[in-house]
Amino acid sequence: MSFLNQLKSQASALQSEKEASDSRFLSNIQTTEAAAKSVALYLNELAKQLNVIAPPGPKLTLDGKTPWPAMKMLDFQSDARKKMLKDREVYDYIGMSWSLLPIFGNPVGGSVSANFPPDLQRIEERLSAGGVKHDRISVRHPEKNTLQAVRFDYTTQARGRVTAVADHDAAKINFRLANVQAFGIVNVSYPVERVSTTLLDELAKLLVGQPSKFV
């Protein structure tokens, strides 16, 4: 075989590989878009129903010792954003958010303190995850002026959210849950072939505090 024919053979193999890769990517885009659309429709309808039901919220605490009052979930809102991918408009992410407020009365003030770095970090992460309005106050020794603790004065009002990000390359939907069962972030991914009404029903069960297999 001449050298030119060797190059032709190499080019042909590379071209076949590229075509197969392009075909797989196109298939991934199509299946991911179908899954993302089903998530968007489901969360939009779920938000409407939960706005009527106003289900009880999770038990919340910032330090693991000081409980918040019994909470409820309300003001559900769903949204979706798109982006351009390979000259196509595709889903970027789908989200649903809600408010967490006391079942009885208005939000009230509370306070927690920490004097060890792990406890301090845990409280700060929970405040951030919940979008909790608060003031950070350094508590110092009255005579030595040394730092004794950090106190957080907060209001018992927070936000929860579910975000579903479409990964077209891997044909997955990546879910990010904020303050669903407690303060904190949980991430879980599912291949698009598993994203179905059955799976999304498990998500809905998780949100309203029923036994769920979603996570």
C-alpha cells in the first residue's frame, strides 16, 4: 500500500469516528431535551398544586440544638432558562423555589452562638443555603477583649429550591436540592432514561415530607 493510501485509510477511519461521535452527541441532545422538558412541565404543575396545599416544611435548626418554629412551604415559583448549544436552543436549567415561613404568626427573631471553627462553619453554611437574613456579632471578653464566640441573630424565614441542570454531553439531569429535608444542599444525578413521572413523583414526595426514594 502506498503512503498516500495509508493516509486515505487513516483519514477515513477518523472521519467515521467523528461521524459516530456526532451521531451520539445529537442523540444525547434529543434525549436530554425530552427529559428536561418533562421536568419543566412537572415542576410547573407541581408549583401550582403546592401553592394551594401549602405543605408543612422540614424541621429546621442552624446549630442542631435550637429548633425553629414549625414551618410551612408557600409561594412556589417555577422557571426555566435556555442556552445555545451547537446552534440549537436547549434547556440550561429548570428550577422551582419556595418560601419557608412559620405556620403560626410572623417570622420571629432567634440567636445561636459558636466558639469552635467546625460549629461556626456549619452554621454559616446553613445560613447561606437557606438565604437566612442575619447579623454576625463577635462576642468578646469584657476585660481582655479576646474573642469568646460568634453570635448570629437571625429571622425565622428562609428559601428552598430544586434546580435541575441539563447535561447534554453526558445525557444526564443533575438535581440540586436546597433545604428540602433540613438546611443544606443535596446533589443527585440521573441518566435521562430514568427521568420519568415515576422519578419526579418521588421528588414531590420528598418535598412534602413523605417517604421517598428520590435521594
